[in-house]
Amino acid sequence: MGEEIPPNLPCSTISREDYRALSEFRYLLRRFLEFSQQAARGVGLQPRQHQAMLAIKGFPEDRPVTVGDLAERLRIRHHSAVELVDRLCEADLVVRKPDPEDQRRVFLVLTARADAYLAKLSHTHLDELSRIGPLLKRIPVREGGKR
């Protein structure tokens, strides 16, 4: 089925509380992701379109976003990001702007239509985060790598 677990792996150092914390964290992540997918579909977008628009708008570096950046932020292959950008452009959600310094590269810019969708979805997502935030804070966290 998978790789065999090495016999010297320190499994006994994981407490029941550790397992519960990990389980609760993954449960809350899945709940939020499900909420996000339903919210995107509710306004007529595919979840991946919403994720891409958010990645472009919220890009952490102070420079324009490239297709490679988008692929990294969404954790998808470059060719998949190209296909996604093609669909975003067809839907009038993103435009490609040539890089003035390197014509082989393009920057991704959201349209006003995308900004409107993103603002609506971001309000509902922030509301949901404020609802589940207290639940996340109740999850016990190890300090210094040990409980």
C-alpha cells in the first residue's frame, strides 16, 4: 500500500491530545474549504477561479503576479495555471499585461468584474473566519516543538 514505517520512528511521543488537536485542525480546514467552494459556486464562479483571483489580489510581494507565481500560490503545475488563466481571461476576470522588461513574460491583472466578485466573496469569507477563528484558537498548540 505505502512505505513501511521505520521501526525507530518515535510514535509513542504523540499524545491523545496531539491527535485530537490535529484532527480538529483538519476538520476546521475542511469545513472552511467546503464553505469557500459553496460560496464561490453561489456567485457563479468555480472555486479555482476564486482561489486564483484571491491569490492575485493578495500576492504578498510588492510586484506584479506572473503565471508562475500563480502556479506556486495555488500549488498547481505551470501548464494548469496557464489553462486557468486562459479561462479567467475568457470570463473577463483577468487580463494579461506584457512585462515591459521581458516580452516573454506576462503579468496578471484583475478586471473590475473580478474585483467586484472578490469583494463580495471576501466579505463572506471574513465573516466565516471570524466565526471559526475562536474554534481554531481553542486547539492546543505545542510550544517549542513539545507539549
